[in-house]
Amino acid sequence: MANKNSIINFKNGFNGGTRANRFVVVPSWPTKVPYTQSDATFKMVSASLPGTQINTIPVPYRGRMLLLPGDRQYSTWAVGIYDDNNTQNLWKSMHTWSELMDGHYNHLVDSNDFNYDTLQKTWIVKQLDANGGLLKTITLYKCWPSVVGEVELNMGDAGFSSFSTTLTFDYLKIQDNYNN
């Protein structure tokens, strides 16, 4: 009789796993932020599949706590981006977008207080398999940069500069592409 916990059974059921470096982020920008969308997809250093949480509502009942599902809460979403020095600089573009959401100097929303609809955009994260095939697509709705990270300058570092940006979003949709 074959052992259920054998390395051969594990290997046969593993299916290769997913790779952390196989992803594409497809951003979209407000019209007042001049950036070429396709160029940005290749400058993402790191991203994640965003987390969600369903909070609990404790209800006391006869000396015990009954835990019921409450509201869903979405985490913020952090991405790492290569800094570049061309005219469509991503760090500058993120600051321009942030400025439209809440002005640095005047503390105003671009045009008027009800303009958020045109400033919150849809971003897409595509997780790829080892051969570049699409595994899943996560669409983040109503994204905007809540934190634009610093670009560290260091005379002793010969590598490329990068920065992190934290995007806040209202909700997400997950599309499974395993069987497509």
C-alpha cells in the first residue's frame, strides 16, 4: 500500500505553484495626470494581491458570545515602483494625482469637492503562471494614492532607485482564469 504522505503524491498534486515575480499591474490615470499607461506596467517592482477582512459582530447569548459576520474591510494596497527620470516620471505623476485629490497649498479638490469620481480610477493586477499565462485578475475600483513614498538618495548605492505608493480603493473583483 502506497503512503499517502509520500513525496511522489505531493509532487503529483503540486501543479508547480505560483511565482511571486509573475505579475502585471495595469494602472489608469486621471486625465490631468499625463502618463502613458502601458509604460507604467513595466516599472512596477512589487505589488501584492490585496487583502480583505470581514469584521465580526459579537452578540451575547446566555453567557456565550455568538460571532456574526459584519462589514467587509479592504486593506490599503502598496506597490513598489522604479523611479525614472523621463518627462513622465511616475513619482511626479503620483504627486500630481495626490495634488488633485487634496491640494498641497490650497487644500482643495481639483475643480470642486464633488470631483472625486473623475479622480478615483480602476487598477488591475494580473497574476501570471510560469509561462506568462493568466491565472487570475484582480480589479481594484476607485483607487487613489493615499501615500506617495520617498525616493531614497544614497551615494553608496549603485542600484536603481524605487519608491512605494499606497493606494486606497473602495472594493475589488476577483476573476479566476485558471480554466480559461
